Amino acid sequence: MKKTTTAGMPRRMFLGAAVTAAGLALSGCGGGAAPAAGGNVELNFVYWGDANRAKMTDAAIKVFEEKNPGITVKSEYQDSGPYADKLATRFAGGNPPDVLNMANRSLLEYAQRGTLADLRSMPELDLANIPDTIQSRGEVDGKLYGLATGVTTIGMVVNKTITDQAGVTIPDDKTWSWEDYAKFATEVTQKTGGKVYGAGYDVATETGPILFARQRGEDFYTKDNKLGVSEETIRDWFQYSVDLREAGGYPPAGFFEQIGGSAAQSYLAKGTVASQIIPINNYKAYNEAAGGNVVLLRMPGETTLECRGYSADPSMLWSIAAKSKHPKEAAKLLNFLVNDADGAAETLTQRGVPINPEIAEAIKPKLSKDDTAFVDMVAAIQEDELAPAYVYPKGASVVADTLKQLATEVEFGRITPADAAKTFLEKSNAAINK
């Protein structure tokens, strides 16, 4: 597979200069939009998240309402899988939210069905400070249908209290391989007498194999909206978890239950696993939930395989429904979400580093030690030569669902990693090429 990188522009691509824009003036930030005309307007705002995110978002919404008398915001949030189902039901029923979170895997499909508004057609939304490389992640056929909610990536968190008590040394995350991680995880399990498993990451979430594929020089999704990952890479992704489970570093089949997606509900917080892959903007929440001695690490394999696996992949984007009854007010809310320093002071890095560099710079003095660690990691990662990222293809939701289904089958030994990989490519390609 051909190696794909973008030399000369990784800094702007990954972070939009968000954490390096020192000394930028904040004129035009935090001033708010003009009041809505024509009486009271209620916007429906729906997003993905947990109770902690909702608390911070509600505080920001209050700021928006204070700056925009005549506009009230009714917000709703939902966790993980149910969010996608809820969104699909709302659009199918002709009652879409005005402003909403759109997943990477769903943007192209919703945009091509004509259900999302072209954000560049809305004068109330100021895009002047949003880097082109960030905007490109929401472009479809030359129009802008989504804006990244923030810049983040995945990383490994390790509960150092567990590893210290077990006498296990955490490998250097700047040089460790996937083999090093497996040895580390297995040693933790052995030295805790099986009371704690060394690894507890989610095999079924696509962010893992996307990074793993890039490390092997493959685009999981290609520029022309196709599936680019090889059958061999998917097989090896599944096989890695099987081998790690057999070695004792990963929990047995059936260990993980549907307990919710928050940090407080995690097995890392329970103390039954020592490491987990997370979106690194949630590092603070995981550290607090697990007792305050959690270290944040880069993913394994970044310097031991063909390419860097990291890239500019926002997990969620902001969109506006094409059938919003209040498009101007919806655009004002979206403008607030990306361009208002006072609103950003309430949400900080909960959704990642703000995509407006001026806003990112404005909140830096307000960040906690843990959030600063996350921002610093993003800044360090984007110093590397990173691969480009593309809009996910139509059918990406089926790809994600297929990965989850097959991961379960592999977990319980009902299918081999090789057969799972073959089935994955067959079903995924059929969905994308449909």
C-alpha cells in the first residue's frame, strides 16, 4: 500500500495552529451575536456526550442566551450508539434538530441526501479564523456541511498506581511498539495475580484500526471515499487482541459489560484494568475518576512501523439541518460555539482543542494541569509528518457496525480473525459501493 503523508503542512492540518498562535489579538471574539429579531425563537440543539459534557455545555448555552436575547436553546444529549439512532429517527420523521453533532461516519450520507445546510452560505457564521485544513474535514462536493467540534485524537492512559504497586515499568511511549504494549499488559496481569488486567481497550471502535492502518502505510478510508484498509491489517488487528487475551494481558470473553461510556463508569476507574485507549481530550475526567495518578501516553507503534498513525480526525462535527425553521439563529449558535471566547471558557477542551486558534489561545490560562497535558500532547504530535484525513464515505456507519459485530464474534471464538477480516471487507465494500 502506498505511503500517504503530507509533508510541510502537518502543523496546520492537525491543529490549525491552535496551540501555537501566541500573541494573537482577540478582537471580534467573545462579543456575541446581535439579538434575534421578530420575537422569541427556540432552537433545538442535540449533541453526543455524557452528564459532565452536558453540564459544561449548559453553562456555555447560558452565556449564548445572555448575549442573544430572544433566542432560547433547548438542548438534548445522548451517549454513544443511541445517539446515531436518535438522530436518524429525528431526520426520518422530518423533525431534525436545528444544530447538532454529526459523526464523521455519517456526514457524507446526510450531506448527499440534502439534509444538512451549507455552512458557507450563512453570513451569521464567521469562518475567517478557521483553517482551511480544518474546514476540509467537513467538505462534500465543494460545500461545507460540518465543522469539527474540536481537535483531538486517541491515546493510551495507564493507571500508574496499579503499575507501581505491581512493580511494572511503563514503557517509553515515544518509542514503544505494539509488541512492547503486549508485554507490558501481560506483565501487569501476572504481577497482580490476575486481579487487574494490563489492557482494557475497545477492539470494536474504528479509531483503533484507523490509526493501526495508517501506521502500516494504508488509508483506512481513501480520498475518493472508498475503503483502503487491507484484509491483512484487519486480520492482524483482531489477531492482536486474541493473542493478548491468550497471553493473559487482556480480559476473557464476556468481561466487558455495557456500563456506559463515561470515565467514571470505566474499568480503568474501577481498577480492574490498568490501561485503556481514550479520546485524549477526556484525560482529565479519566485521571480524576481513577484516583489522580493516571499517565497519558501516545499510542504504540508510532515510531516502529512504516508511518505515523496520527492525523486530523475530529470525532464529531457541528452541523445545521437544512430544514431548520430558524437557520439564522442556528448559524448564530454555531458561530458562538466556534468563535466565542466566553463560551469556550465554559467548555474549555471538553470537545478537543478549539478550532479557532484565537479561541484556543484565549482559554489556555484557564486550563487545568490535566487539560494542559492533553493540549501539549496534541501540540507535540502535530510536529510529526502526519497522514492526511478524508471525509468518511457513504456507508461508513455500516462499516462501524460491522466492525463491532465481528469483534464480538472474534472475542467469543465463533469466527477466526482471518475469516472476520474477509467478512469485514466484503460487507464494508458492499455498503460503501452500494
